[in-house]
Amino acid sequence: MVSADRMPPNCPGGHDGTPDTGAGVHLQNQLEVLIQDFRTSTEPPMPVFVVHAEQGEDDAAVAGLVRQLHAGQGAHRTRCAMAQDDAYEGATEVRRAAAMVRALSDPKKWGGPKAVYRRYAFPRLRLVHAIDDAVTALGDTWPAPAQGSAEAGEHQRQLLLNQLAEQRWRPKNTARWRSGLPLFDMAHILPASLITVLAALLARSDWYVAVSAGLVFLLLLTVLNYVLPGRAPIFLWLRRESRWFMTTTFLRAADQDQPTEVSLLRPVRSWKAIAARAYGVAEALRAGGDFHLQLCVLALREDLRDNHRRWSWDLRGFKRPRPPVLFLPHADDRNGGIELIRAISDVRSRRSELDPLLVVAAVGAQDVPRLERSVVLTAPVPDAVPPKFGDRLLTWYREWAHNLRAEQSPSRERSVLPWVMKIPLPHDQLGPVEEGRPHRRASARPTFARLVWALHTLVLVIALLTAGTVMRADALNDRYCSASLLTANRDTRWEEAPGGGTECIGIATDGVRFSDWLRTPGPGEEVETLTADDDPPWTVAELEDGIARRNEDVLAHHAGKYVTVVYAGPLSADPAAGSSLVKGAEELAGVYLAQAVINEDSSVKLRVLLANGGVDLGHQEEMAEAIAAYAAHDPTVVGVVGTGRDLKSSRATTRTLMEAGLPVVSGTNSATYLPREFANWFSLAATDEWQTRQLGLIAAQLRTPGRRQYALVLARDTARTDDLYTDEQARYGQGMLRRQGFTPLEQRRYTLSGGKPELRSHAQEICRVGEVPSVIYFAGRVEDIDPLMTQLGTQPGCAGKPLAVFTGDDLSKADFTDGGQSVAPEVTLYHAALAELTAADRTSFYLDAAKHLPGLRGDRLRPDSPALASGQTALSHDATHALFWAATRDDRPQSRASTWVNLRNVKIEGMATGTIDFTRAPLYGDRTGHSIVLKEVRRTGDGTSEPRVVCSRTAGNTEPLTRKECPIR
């Protein structure tokens, strides 16, 4: 209990409302003691202080003292309300008291601009007033006398609900617009809209899509909540007043058959429960009596409890350290003040919770008997020295609080008002005191919650979160290809492109399309030709969309009955670096075609994921890491098709995939060392060493015995690149020329400038008189062949003289038939091609391509059709079939490890390049049976170039080529 040594400190300085009477000072101090205890969380019981004069002529002075206390508490920043002295409307004193409580439901009545934190809210009290107004609006004819049928009762209920819907379940004549905005149920509509925004962001939508979704949802709920006439507010059953309305025992329904609870997941049942409860309350309000006043007091009390609830979302109880105080300067029967005091005491006695409301009422001396009993139960023994009034006030409060538990007992006589503490004021305490007499004030320090969990803190936190979110979003967008405000697809990320800028590297999941970042020409800009050959008649975007549609069908209708293959290739192009997308587009077409055919004909389906290693597979290590990371949590991934360029990073790439347990079936990578070093490597392309050995059959026919003939290797400089194919070609070409008896000249390396080869100085040295080579092995790329031929056809010493140029399978991509490339006069070009395509009568490849590939549908295709002649589409098609065969042995999806093992048993006939046979592939060794084509290209009389197949083998044919089979003109 309160003791004198816990008195608050003196109030610093004077202010309006400073008490100027002895009783005023002591009462102010007593109020501050309770406020101090309320601040320190001891939750002291808050009495109804009824002050009255011992002599009737002092009634006016007592009323003035209450007004002075009101002004003093307002200066102390207490939330105060003061009832007016004039009478309230109402036929009875109870109705006038209820009208007084209704007036107190206006938040403006409580506290002025000095009050801390925001205004009070009274949703429960407003709900009671809404029902009361609906009853009043229905008139005296409602409810009509019962007619003995359930339909009659339902009609009465519907009349009430219609009236409440017309009022929007609010008291009549209340503002429907504030600051030009409709009063929608922000407590639920705004959070629902924010959840919509967050859901869109987490789905990695663009920020404007997420915000637009939230605004549309907010507008929709606003229309449903406000614009549609004759409807109850949306989310009515979730409002706090509705939950109180249904759970308070004060309104417990007599009919236990009706539902009495509200639930988030059962809106219809909740609505019926609220409607039934509203009807029961309306009938009770129509009956009159004390119920109306006590219900209003209960609602006011619960609203104030909620307004000071400490562990709320905004910690408002911690921010309002001073309890609300209601001042009644003149409580009598004219304004219903006496009945209000009695109702407050009665309701508190019925409830077990404390509420923060502190009441100070002045009652005329003649009205004191209406409050029946004083706090002092027996006459006290006279003290030798009468205590001061302030000490007596403290003693009275302690006695009141001590007797409170017993006074609330139901067995006590009903005339007792246990929560009323009457304080008689002697005449000598109503006189003025000396000026400047100090009075007390509870601590005015801002609470911790007000400092930390406040609007300015919220603004700061929001600003920091916004800045952090924007920075994180920028970081995610700078690092990952597909990112939203909060999340990102981490399977793909941005890497630096060779010609500047960035390219998207990794494995495409969750709707990522690599074609979205391919360079497209601007208005009036011509598309740059990146290679000497024509682009294929399809686009990467078309292939990606087709694969995605089939993947969706596999996941939707064939769960557990599919395997996943990853195509890993160059799906980026860099015009500035002179790189081409053709290789990736042609290889991807083969995978696309294989998936289409397999999913039409097989009970086990094929799902294809695409992985981009960047321009010319410059970032294939990062790509392999992304594939391995994805495969770690997707057991359906059984292997990889692609990685079709031989680079310095090929070892690390293959090792990463091997450690992930993934076999690799490459269609076009001709590296010699990979099958010798890695057990998971399977390739359909003939190795560089074997190809060069076959070219030696032609070189031998160019050698004249007994005569010195010079030969030269001209290779692209790879010092600053990741290219290993060129080094392999140069090394094996040099060895082949030496074995055939040519006198080797010093190897030459040419560089690139702006993506173009610098060959002029090399041509001048090669063509100088005395050591002009008769054979040049060109270890370069297809895009460099035209500049080389230009130099050989114009340099003195070479121009017009017979010269043979050998090169590797990169020239498979060249197109000599339509003038895409040409050779110099008297120069004969010999090159290996990737594959000899099977004739149309021995494979369904061409019919399938004409059926499924974009741009080719309905065409009559042959092995020499320009779209398929390079062999890259056919090789990737066959590689996909081989991997799928190993992954679906016995028509059941196989594990990753089983697929790896099964690959060594693969033998499939009728493929585009012949028979795919891995059964004779030794571990860590070279296999036989590769497809090979040796071609000769000469200049014709009209200046064009004419290619001719010198000799060839389809896949699966293990008979070695002979010099006799490969004659030259």
C-alpha cells in the first residue's frame, strides 16, 4: 500500500491550475501518489474519490476545487475528461448517466495537446452506442409482439441487422470521412494489403508489380468495406470490439444453442454469432433498466483498459504512464452523475480485473446519503493531537484499499459502494493557502517505450530498413540475374563479359530465361553478323519457351516418372568480342528436339534444364559450380550434355561435375585429354589427336619423296585467353606434319585486335622467297579463315602458287555453298568436320526436326540442309538420347550413379550421326567408332568455293580410314 515516504517529488515551478487551497494541495498530492504507483507497474486500485463539504454552504467551493484539480492534472499532462454541469438528455437519471458516458466516447474529451501519445479509441463503447441508435431508429414498434413462430423472430432480427448495416455498425451521425479519406477498417485492410505486397516481393516480382498488387487489393477491400451499401464492414468478426462483444461474461447468451465465439477461419459462423448477440443486447436495451448504463460503463472501462494495455503491439500502456482521470464537478440527479458513480462501483465489483480509470467527483452535501456509507466503518478513537488533513487522507486510502476485498463480497448488503471513497472536506481546508506552497508531481520522465518504440523511432527504423532494403536489393540485382526486393534466384548470377558489361551465368530455374539478356538491335540498328555462317532459323528464346512448356507438363503430370538432364553451353553472345551464339543455339536445338521426341514416345519423361557458361564458355567453371549446387538438392538430375569447347578451364569444370556424381556426354568437345583423365567424360566428337592423324592421310599425298618441302603451323595466340583447343590443334598438327616428312618452320602465333586477326605481317614472312611452305596447318577459328585467305591471295610469293591449308573441325561451322567463306586462288583447304550425318533413309532425325524445330516445320530436310549441315544439332541430339538411355534403363528412372555406370553399356543405332556405342570405351583411354568427315574446298572458276567430301565415317564404324579411301585430286 501507499506510504508517506513514497510521496512524489515537488512539482517544479508554477502553472495554471496550481492548487490554492489546503484540500486542493492534499488531494493533488494523493492523486500523484496513485499516478506514481501506476507508473511503476504496481497497478494500485483506482477509487472513485467523492469529495463533499462538511457544510452545505461550501458546495460551490468543493465544485471549484474539482475544476482546479482538473486544470492541475491537465498541466501535468494527465489525460483528463470533465463532465459538463448542464443536464444530459434522458427521461430517467440512468438514461442521463448513459448519455454522459456516451459523451465520454469522444476521444477529444480526453486530454488536450499536452497529453502524451495519441488519442484514446473507444471501439467497444461505440459498438454499444451503434446498437442503441439502431433500437432507437426502429421505433417503439420494435420488437413487435411475438407471433409464436420462428419466422417472426427472424424478421425482427433482420430489421435490426438492416438498420445496423445502414449505420455501418457505427453510432448515427458520426463522421464517415476524415481528411477526405473513407473510414475503412484499417486495422485489417492495411495489413492484408501489406501481406499481399510482401507475398509478391517474395515471389521475386518487380517492386512495381508488388506495390500495384497491394494497391489493387487495398482498393478492392475498400470497395467491399465501404462503397457497397447495406453491408456489414468487412472483417467485422475480427475487430477487437467484436471479440470483446462475444467473449465478455456480462453479455453471456442465455440461448446456449447459438455460437458464442469468433474465429479467423470461420467467418460465416462468427457473423451469425455476432448477429445473435446484437439482437439479444438490443432486446435488453429496449427493456430499459440499469443494463444500458452498466453495459456502457463496462465498455468504457474495457476500452480504457485496452488503451493502457502495456503488452500491445505499440506498447501504448508503457507510453501512457499516467492513468485517465474523470472529473465530475457537480454530480447530481440532473446530469446522472450519482448513478454513474454507482454504476462504476457495481461494474467493478462484478469484474475481477483492475482498470486505470480514476474518478474525482464533487457531490453536494444533501446528495451524500445517496452514496450510503463512508469509508470509515466505525468511529475512530480520538487522537491526542488531531492528524493533519493530508495524513488523514493517506490513512483513509489505506483503509479503503484494505477493506476493498471484503466490501465487494456478494454477501454484503447491496447499499455498499465498495469502490467509492468519500472524502469530507472541512471548511478550514477550503480556504486559501500561502502563495507558492509546493505540491507533488509524479515523475515526468519519458518512458523507455516512448523513446524506443515511438513514431520517431519507427520513422528512423523504417528509413534504415528502407535504405538497407534498397542497398540489399541493389546488391542482389548486381549479383544475381533474377532478384526482387528481398530475395533472389541464386542459381544464376552476373559475371563480367569479355567485351565489357555482364552476362548471366549459371543454371536457369524458376522461370529464368537466358534469352532475356541477349542483345537485341535498337531502332534503326542493324544486327551485326557475328560469324561467317548464317544464323539458324530458330531463336534461343523459342527453344527456351518450348523446353519450359514441356518441363511444366512433366512436373504437372508425371511426378516421379522423369529424369532431368542439364544442357551446359554458351548461351551468351558478345558482339564487341566477335563471339557467336550460333554454337549454343544449334546445340540447344538438338537437346530441344531430343526432349520433344523422347516425351512423345517414352513412358519415362525428360526434363531439361539450361545452364549458361557465358560467351565461348568463358565462365564454365562458375556454371559447373551452379549445376553441382543445384544437383545436390535435386536427385532427378542424372547428367550433363554439352560443355562443347575445349578450354583451359575444362579440367576444373569436368572435375567439379565428377565430384557431384554427374556424368558428362559432350557432342562437340574434341579434347584428347579429357577421356584419358576423367571417368565421367563421354564424347561423341572425334578427339583432336585422332582427327589430325586422319588429316595426315591427305598430307601424305602432298609429300613428294626426296624433295624438301616446308610446312608451317599458324595458330591463334592464346596467352590471354582460356582457349585450349587451339593449342591442342597446333601441337597435334605440328606432330602430324613432322611425321609426314615435311620440314617444319618456326610456329607462328597471330593476335586479335578488336576481335579481328592481325595476319598481314605473318603473311609477309610466310610468303617471302626461299622458304614458302607448301602446307600450312591453321590452328585457328572459323571466323579467321577469310582474313587468312585474303592475305594468302594478295601477298607476293604466295599469290597464284599452289598451297594447301589444313585445319580442324571448327570449320564445320563454315558455309562455303552460299559464299559465306571462300578460299584464295590456287589454295586448297582441307579440314575435318564434326560428324558425318546419317542418310535420311536410316534415321528419323530429319523427319523429327521438320516436325518440331521452329523455322523448319514442314521442310524437306537432308544431311546437307544448311540448318543441320554443321552437325552440332545432330551431335547434341544424339548425346541427349545416349544420356537419357542410360538414365532410364528398363523403363525406370535411374539414379545418378546408375546412369554413370549404364553409360558404358550404351549402344543405340539409327541416330543422326550413326550408331552411338560406348560399350568399347575403355576407362581412361580413347575409344573408337567416332564419326568423321574430311573435306576439301577449292576455288571455282566463278570465284566461289566448292566443298567436296574426301572421305568419311559414320559413328559406330570402327574400320580405320586408309589413304586409298581418301584420295585427293
